[in-house]
Amino acid sequence: MTRNDNLKNRKIIIPHTGSHAKLDLIESELPALEPNQILVKTEACGVAFADILMREGLYPDVDRRNLTPGYDVVGEIVQVGNDVSRLTVGDRVACLTQTGGYADYTVAQESLTVLCPRQLPAQQVVAIILNYTTAYQMLTRIARVTAGERILVHGVAGGVGSALLELGLHLGLTVYGTLSQRKWALLPAHLNQHPRFHKLDYQTTPFEEALVKALPEGVDVVFDAIGGSHLKRSYQSMRIGGTVVSYGFSTAIKNGRRNWWEAISGMLRSMTFPVQLIRDNKTIAGYGIWIYANAHPLWFREDLTQLIEWLEQGVLKPMVSKQYALTETAQAQERVSRSELPGKVVLAMGAC
Ligand SMILES: NC(=O)c1ccc[n+]([C@@H]2O[C@H](COP(=O)([O-])OP(=O)(O)OC[C@H]3O[C@@H](n4cnc5c(N)ncnc54)[C@H](OP(=O)(O)O)[C@@H]3O)[C@@H](O)[C@H]2O)c1
């Protein structure tokens, strides 16, 4: 299929920041391309926690006017920009877009796009692009884990959390993971019953209490996207010489909406002074996929290609908990904003 300018593009926009009720579905012209961009007919797009932060005006460095969210996309290329050399019309691709994916047609950068085998289900590939690349890069490029190490993953049933769990087990790590009771039974058996996975019900007992009994010296690495004072607790759960990777600020969203008090006080409470780091011999590392992928596009493509290969080989079996049509985006966002669903939530454009 090639570009047809008579086609209309259905897309979601957020005219003003606010609740999921602020989302509109509109029809527009097909977008124009920069020389290094491609136009993709979207098969599926992920609904990410970052989309909620954007909707609530809490996500830095994105243009908030009439924003179309959508961080990760699978589809077929219908047009390429003049400088695009690696990809061609008709290729099936997986792209990291940051915004724009909640639409029938999405613009992506060639540099953050890889080929995607035809036989792979679009929802499974979408589950890999943002969540698994984030998890894989944090494990291998930021924390540089080695087999035998012990890691603590918060929100282990969530999109990135379950990716950290599956990849961590694949890389030979022992994984301690916090999750609410309601999600215990929802994790697939190959993860749930793995001998190197230990569940921590953080709502019944503070996770530190359970962890110190199991591992008095502390874990080697903690992955924390809750932020605020939680980050400090994560820091205290590490062994001397350990690393905490801070990659999110979920605490700024409460009951599906932004919470300024938590956002601001959390930011202040998360601070650690350098002198403390020296005394403890610990590292606090940060990771943000968009800036990291743009700084190192080759690493991004290498890592995503590796993950898609593992998906093809059956090494990875990402959890896709729910698929919605574009017309049901508000409902999908509402459930993601309340962390109700485990694994990945997907919009399927063909679903109507
Ligand atoms: N830096 C990056 O590049 C990057 C990339 C992707 C995502 N992120 C960030 O990562 C975070 C998670 O994203 P996601 O898509 O995985 O979201 P998600 O699917 O909603 O998962 C988040 C999980 O966190 C758990 N949770 C909430 N509060 C908790 C707490 N106090 N203690 C322990 N667990 C808690 C929830 O599970 P329970 O019901 O079990 O509590 C939920 O399953 C978000 O902040 C997102 O913005 C960052």
C-alpha cells in the first residue's frame, strides 16, 4: 500500500490537559513528512503510563497543544521521506514514536524504527517496543547486570515490571518483585512459578521487612518507577555498592489523576545528598528511553531487534492484558491510569 491523500486519518487529540474525558477522536489530513521520517499505517499502538502523564501535563518536553499520544507502534510503511535509505514502502515495522500513535497513520523517525516479521501478532510486538526495550536497556546498559545477581523490581506485574521480570530470569538473575495481591494470579505460569522469582505483597507488609528476612545484605540492583519517598526506601534496600535505577514517577498520579502534592513533595523527599552516596558506596542511576534512544539510535535498534528475535523464538511471551479499539481510547486510558491491568494495554486500529 502507498500513500493516498484522499484518505482521512482518524486520530485522538487532547485539546487541554485533564482527565480521560478530555480525549477527542477527530478526522484530519494525512501528515506531511520530514526527510528522515516515514508514514506508517498503524496496526496497533500501546497505551503507556507516559501517555497519562502527558494528558495530565506532567510529562516534560512534549508539545501539549492538541497532543496525540502513542509511544509505540506497529504497522506498514506507506510513504518514506527523501533521506530514508534503510526502509521502503510496504515494510512492516516497529517504531518508537513517543507521541502520535493513537491514529490510523503515524509519523515515525527512520532512526527509531526496525523491521518486524509479518507472522508476529501486532499486539505482542507492541508489548515489546517500549516496555521490553526500557527493561532490557536498564538491565544491560545501565545496571550492567550479571547472571547470579539479585534484583528488586517494583510493580512487577506492570508493563515494564513484567518485562524486567521475564528478561531478568532469562539473564540468570534472581528477581524479588512487589505487586498487589489482586495481580498475583494474573502473572503467567512460566513467570509465576519460576524458582528464581519471589513475590512481595507490599500492601500487606512493607517490602523492606520481607526483603530483609530473605536477603539481609540487600539486593544488587533496584528498579524504581514509583519515585518520591519510595525511591529512598529502594535505596536503603540495596547492598553496599548496589545501584538503584530510577525511571519513573508514578506517585504523581493518584486515583487516575495528577496529584500536585505528591508530585512536589515526592520530588523533595526523593533527594539524596552526594555525601550519603560516598558513605554508602551506592549508585543512583536514571533512565529515560526517549532521550537515551535518540542519543544512541543504533543501540536502540540493536536492542529492539534482539528482543523481536527472542519473541519470534518463543523466548519471550509478553503479557497483553487487554486490546481496545481507537474509539475506546478513553476507557483504555482510564484503566491504565489506575494501574488496573497487568502487562500491556493495546489499541488495535483494525478493531474499528
Ligand atoms: N523511563 C522510561 O524510559 C520509562 C519507560 C516506560 C515506562 N516508564 C515509567 O514506568 C512506570 C511504569 O510504567 P508501566 O507502563 O509499566 O505501568 P503499569 O503497567 O501501570 O505498571 C505499574 C505498576 O506499578 C504498580 N504500583 C503502583 N504503585 C505501586 C507501589 N507503591 N509499589 C509497588 N508497585 C506499585 C502497579 O501494580 P500493583 O497493582 O501491583 O501495585 C502497576 O502494575 C511509569 O511511571 C512509567 O512512566 C518509564
